[in-house]
Amino acid sequence: MHSFAAQNWEEDSHSPLKKAKVSWSNYGGKFIAAVENGPLSATQFHPEKSGDAGAKLIENWIAKCA
């Protein structure tokens, strides 16, 4: 894990946005691996370098955009 990894997540309970889906990982410390909120998707890793699981993640994301 590098020093720029997001290591905590807090949501404003008064926010008009729906609650985000947050995925965590642990590699040298706990960090946020991915966040999804409606049309927004973000990762803190390189799915293209993550083997079959990463390829499936990209495939699913492309299908969702189509």
C-alpha cells in the first residue's frame, strides 16, 4: 500500500446522495479498494493487473455503461 491510499470512509447522514457501496482490502494495512455510487465507480488499484477477477470487473463495468 502506498501513502496515498484512502484508509477511512465517512458519509454525511444528511447528504441527498444514496449510500455508497465501499469495498475494502488489506495489503500492508486496511484501505478502500473500490467505491460505487450510482453512475460513479472508482478503484484504488489497477483492475487490468488483477488477473481474471480484474478482467471481469472491467467487463462488468463496460456492460453497465453500454
